[in-house]
Amino acid sequence: MSDRVLKAMLLTVAAVTTFSFAQEELREECYSPPLPNSDCGFYVDCLEQYFPCGSSGYAVGYGFKYCQRFTSETTSQCMDSAGHDWVNSTLTCLEQALVPILESDINDISCQSIKLDAFDSHPICYTGGGGSIPTSSSICFLPPSDVKCILSTIDNEDLFSPLGLKEDIETARICISQLNNTGFCDDTRNSEICEFWNDSSIRQNLL
């Protein structure tokens, strides 16, 4: 057996061993987040442990950071009860959307792929499933004051990043679809919300 073949075999064994070890190390609760008594623990105790990407990676640098902010007293004070329900529903959705990564072969994922998968799930979770009829709490039906509170919690560098702008546009598109398909805007009492999402200068309204 040549040295090259032997080296390839050893690398394969090492990769499989690393993958198995990482899976065995994860808590059982990691596969059905949020973790007990920890709204945000999934990001550091599960996702980051399975595939470490450091402070600049999605798990620590985005998911955990914003989960903590949205569960803080400061953010809580600028929302009404509907906003609180949305936060709870959305945080759960965002974590559950990342569970398939924990079930993937560690050799098939990267820090960048984790980030892209996570951002793809954002508009879906923000809008209660992403369909024309929401299946859970959707940002589309929140008072504009709640939406502004949500966006003010996000750093400008994240809000205006290429991925941030992409998810903003997709969220607005879904919201317009949901408002039109649910008949929500037929009720004049909802005019403020409908005008907010249908405004052509929505970016200015959001900020």
C-alpha cells in the first residue's frame, strides 16, 4: 500500500470519526429547540458546538446575538402583546429551521453554507411560514410601531448587508401577498398596517 493511499484512508477515517463525535456530543434537546430554560442556548450549545465558526459565524455573531436582544427587556418594552407573540413564535421557527444542519454530514457544510441556509429561513419565519396564508404569527399583521421596534433592534450593518436587503425585500413581498389573500385590508380598521406595507417608499417607513 502506497503512502498516498494510506494517507487518504487515514483522512477518511478521521473525518468520519470527527462527524460521529460531534453528533454524539450534542444534547438530545438540540434536535427539538428551543432548549429547556434557554431561549437562545441552541445557537451556542448546539449549532456552534456541532460546527464551530467563531464570533463572526452565524451561530454566535448573528443568531445568538439577536436572540438575546429580542428577549431583552429593552426590546420587550417597545412592543405590544402581538409583538411579543411574534418574537416567541419567530425565535422558535428560526432555531428549528437550523436543525437539519445538525443532521447533515459535517463534510457537506461550511460556515458560509450555514449562514446562507439561515438567512433563507428568515423571511419564512418572520411571516409565519412564508405562504400566502400564515400558519403562525406573522410580522405582516403587526402594528407599524412593532415593526419599527423590531428593525431598530438590528444593527445597520446587518440590516443593509446584501443578505439583509435580500431578506427585507422577500419579507415585504410575502407580506403584501398575505395582506391581499387574507382579506385583512378589507377591514378599514387595518388601514394603517396595509398602507405601511403597500407604501412604495417602504424602506423609509421601516427606518
